[in-house]
Amino acid sequence: MDEDTRLVLLGSLPGEQSLAEQRYYANPRNQFWLLVGGVIGRDLVRLAYDDRLEALLAAGVGLWDTVGSATRRGSLDTAIRAHSANALPELAGRLPKLRAFGFNGGKAAAVGRQALGTTPLALVQLPSSSPAYTMPLAAKQAEWMKLRDFL
């Protein structure tokens, strides 16, 4: 993220594969890169990871997590226990052009909204990009496209 970031997309907590590979949304079945690529008008799926991050940054999009620490067995959000939130208000204060937070799924939204409290920023809950969330891709993409209003 940098001073030109207008939208921050927040997941809850990276899954086991993402943690092992030290990169966001590493599971190839996760639809995140396809969905956000639609939002910014770039085919991110075919890019190398670092190029994906550069494309997001160039589009004014940042990535982070709502959960700073937790215990969890497996990768499902329903298994998150004893969590503490990341410092989202402080992050917002460092990003002068920030217009919105987008929450990738219900757990991210619940933790993020609680951490942020009252804010003038838009808070957008999105259907999860996880393969465990079985909404049809076209319906997910339609919801994610609403993020374009903030770019």
C-alpha cells in the first residue's frame, strides 16, 4: 500500500497454503485473483505473484487482513478462535486517499467492522472468494464489481 491507495481489500486470515507459500490467496481454487482482476480490468491469474501485487498497487488497491493473530486448525474462517484484530483505524489514518475497505467474506467483515467502529469510509462486504463459499462465480463477480466505484 502507498499514499495513492484508495481501496483496501481485507481477508480474515490467510489459509494454510497461503501461509506456507508466504503469498495471499495461494490456493489456485480461490477465486480472489479472478474476481479482483475483473474489478481492475486486468487478467491477474496469468501473472506472477509479484506482478499481481504491482498491478493492484497501480490500480490503487491494497491487501491486508482483519485478523492480526488467532488460533485456527485448517484454513476455514469458522475455525478461527481467540483472535485479535489488526490496527485498521491506524492503517486508514496513513492512507490519505483511502475511500473504502472491502471485506472478503463474512468473518473479515465482522472483525473489520468491529475494529473500525465508526468511520466515514465505505465498508463493503463481499461474497467470499474461497472455494468453500459456493455462490456461482458470476454472482460473486457482480458483487465484487461494485468496488469499481471506489477506484
